[in-house]
Amino acid sequence: MSKSGVAVTPDCVTKFNELKLGKSIKYIIYKLSDDYKEIVVEESSTDPEWENFQKKIVDAKSSYKGKEGKGPRYAVYDFQYELDGGEGTRNKIVFISWSPDEGTLVFPRMTYASSKEALKNSLNGIGAEVQANNEDEIEYSTILSSVSKGKR
Amino acid sequence: MTATLSNTTAPNTADYGGDEISALVLDPGYSVTRAGFAGEDVPKSVIPSFYGIVPSLNGPKHLYGENAVHTPLPNIEIGNPVSQNGVVEDWDTATQLWEYAITSRLTNTKPSNPLTNGLNDKTDDLKQEMDGVETQERPLDENPLLMSETGWNTGKGREKLIEIAMENWGSPAFWLARSGVLSAFSAGKASALVIDVGAASTSITPVHDGLMLKKGTLRCPLAGNYISDQLRLIFSTAQPSVPLTPHYLINSKTPVDAGAPAQASYRTFPIGTEPNPSFRALQEERILTEFKESVVAVWSPGRLGGHNQHGGTNLDSARTQNARPFEMPDGYNQFFGVERYRATESLFDVKMALSDASHHAPTPNQTLPQMIAQSLSQIDVDIRPHLLSNVVVVGGSSLIYGFNERLKQELEAMYPGPRVRIFSPGSVVERKFSSWIGGSILASLGTFHQMWISKKEYDEHGPGIVEKRCK
């Protein structure tokens, strides 16, 4: 249960299971609905370019009471990385909570942070979790080092 | 846009897409109690947590509010229901004071039963008249109440809070949230190390996945009041000493040169009616607060007791630069150089603590860096680096110039490996009221109605329900 009572729409879980089982979806971006009552799928994609995903997250917006700021988001990413010494590749599903320190309104910050557990707990099969609050924390290399920690 | 709303009107529920509720949010601190309607940007009611005690025919009478504690009434004494250790000691007075914070500014159309709220003196006549109407006269029986609490509040203390809300105030629904968790969330972080620098305490609260980690939650006594005491020692030991005479003792003053003795005429009170020393102490505190806001700073880089690159000490550097003027209420004025930094240095470096018989120096384990180290040592080693890169600094006393830079430097020296990153809300209001603002947003969410502990549930399960539900 989250601390906010915000609900997770069934679609969030269905899409996640597609990503987990189908291997065609690369990532899903989740957001809070405009009335901040439930978590919905904003976009899912098969695009394997990390930079494109990163740009979408960083450019996200949230508004409240007529003001707009940068937007927090949740995302899951089917992260693939090479093991050291040519021992092959591994896949891990990463759960990312993105809430920029700069340029966000306090209302979306509070609501996303207090609702995160609701989404994370309804998705089974997450291999790693990242909390990113600055752009450098959502760089490929940063995510790679935390995803592959201890397993390289 | 909320600024156009009047004090006594709850915000339009349509504004935040909520259901038909106008919840109240109460965030009590040692120095200030904050109350307001959920959904608003700032608390409308910010009152001192101190209260006045004056003699009356029916025994000591309590006075609440800004004007009451700052007016030198005959024999007035100042009390605080919360101890210096940040724990409520006098529950009856705390209940009345918090109720005042809410009813005086927010819901003043519905005062509670004057017999039981203690805001009036008891009389037997009134008792007879008021018998039988008690059940309808609850102060807050229309508004759900979200309250914040310290990280070290005990299970008993938590139960006491829901009892006050349900039994004394008639709240229809209640929620209790750790203030450190609210501050972490309002910074956009479900996991963070929250450092809240208040008046009586600095609280250190590790939060992981939205839950407070009780083991690492610590209270450090070095906070705003400690800095004030360091200033008192600096002033009293200066040659010549710096007078700390509050406004209420000054009739008039004449301008004098910097460092020259004050030339003022002082107010006297008829013998036997002088305000109690506790009143003077609170008035001194107001001057010291102004001094802290305009003069005091935290030294960096390096330690004030350390050496600079020219072979001298940083103390020498501080003596010769950046002096700031300050004028006391009696007209005494002076430039303060090294004193600016001296007052805060022992938050970080115990060797620089000033002390005397009544102000003991802290132990080496009580400095902020050492307390943070103790906190981190008690939590899972895997999440320590993560918390160090998500340090959230809030609280009024953290606004002292240079505080965050120095804290970062100390943490980096202690933990050279992980990256240390400090986040503080950009605006002063968000920094001072971070936990109230977090509570305001949470309680305003349309989805939060399913979280509240209702009166019915309380009646069914008793106060123990708070421990089960408000994790």
C-alpha cells in the first residue's frame, strides 16, 4: 500500500507482463493521471536507444493548479548488459523513479514519492531499483553501474 | 492564488480534485506550532509553542498566541508543554495549545466546550448550564486531522495523539505521519536521509521506500537553541561584554558609536510584578533569532579551528574579513567578525564549543557529523551510499548561511567513497515548513480518504490502531 492511497490501473501490470514475457517492449513510462488519482501507462516502446528514453524522461512535465514544471515519472526498463570477460549478456528489469531536484513543483514531487510503493509492489519481477533526482543519475553509465553491482 | 482565501474558509475542494473534505494539518514543533487546511501552500496559523502563565484568582491562567507570550504582563511566566528533549511532558497544556493553533485562526466559529478546553476558567454556574450540550460542542468534529510527529515519538505517545484527536476534539478521522517521512516525500524522494535542524533538536531520519528506519533515527541536541546559547556565552565573555537587553526593558535609546556603551533609558516594573526570568529568556531569544538570521554563518572551507594555506589559522582569517554590523535594542552596536562563525562551529567540531557552569559543552559524539555517522552505522550497509547521495536538509536553523556547504564537506571527509549529495528546498517557506507542506498535500489528495483512521474504527479497535495503520 502506498502512503497516498493512489491506485494502480490494471493496464500498468498488463503492460509490464508483456515487457517481462514478450521481450519486444524495451521500456514503459508511467505517470500519475491528470487528477493525481491513479497511476497510468504514459508510453511503452520497443526503441532500444537509451538516449531516446532518457530524453523523454528528462523532458517530462507535470502541472498543478495551472502551473507547469518538470515532471516526475516512474519507468521500467528491460536493461541488457555485457558480463565481463565475454561471459555473455544479462537482462534485468530496472524500476526507475525519476523526480528532478530542480524545476519541479512540490505537489507532484510529494505525490509521486508517496505513491511509488503502490506501483513497485504490483510489478513482479523487478531486478533492480534506481531513484534518480538529477540528470546525471539517469545516464546509461550510472544506471549500468548500479544494475550490475556485484554481478560483474 | 490561495492567498485570496480568508483565514476561516477552507479551500474550495474542486481546486485540488478532492472529495468533500477539508482536512486540517497540524505540525507541532518545540518553538513553533504550524496548522492549516490541507491543500494550501503554507500553514495559515503559525503560533509560538510557548505559552504565558499569569496568576489569577482561580490559580495560574494560561495564555496562548503570539501577543500573549510577548506582552510583559505582571509576573508573567513562560512555559512550553514540550521538553528541551523534544518530548511532550504536559499533555493537557499541549492539547490546549494545539487546539488554540487550530481554532484561533482556522475554525474559530466552533470553539470547543469552554468547560473542557481550558481556555476559560472553570466556574460551577457555567457547568450546570453547559451540561448536556457537550457532545455537540467539539472543536474539530467536521475536519479530518493529519498530525506530524517526531521520529522518536513512542508507541504510547502515538496513542495519546489519536486519543486527543478523537476524544477531546471529536475528529471524524485521523492520520499520523513521521515528519521526516513527510519531508523526504516533499523533496520527491521515497528514500532519503533527512536532517531537520529545528530549535531544540536536530533530527536525523533515514527513510527507505517510504518508511522511517527506526533504528537509525536519532535526535541530536545541537540545533537553534544551542546556537543561541553559544551566542549568549560569546556576548557575556566579550571584553567589554555585549549587552543582551530585550525590547520590553527599553524606554528610549540614543544612537552611539560602534562598540560604545549603550545610552538608553530602561523600563522598570513595580517591585513584585516583574516578569519571570523565563519571559526575559524568550524575549532574548527573539533578538538572538534576528542575530542568527542576519549575522551568524557557518565557516567553510575547512574547520574554523584548522589552518589556512598561509600558515595562519582560519580563526585569524575569520577575524579579518566579512564583519557584519548588528544593533541591539538598547542602541549598542558592533561589527561581528569571528563571532559569526564561532557560534556554529561546535555543531561540527566539538573542540570549538564554548561552555560554562550552566551550559555544558556537547560530547564529541553529539556533533552533527558524528550523529549522522551513528545513524548510518545502524542501517543496512547496502543502502548507506544511496542515502548519502540523497541527504535532505530542512528546518529553520538550516537556513544559516553556509550550513549545507559545510555539512557536505564534513560528510565527504567521513565518507570518501560514495558520492554525497545534499538537497534542500529552494524556497525559505518550503525549508521551514517542509513537513507541514508534505502533510498538506497528502491530506488533500482525493485518494487519501481510504487511508484515514475513522472515528468508527477508533471506537472499534481503540488507540492501538494507530500503531497498526500509520507505519
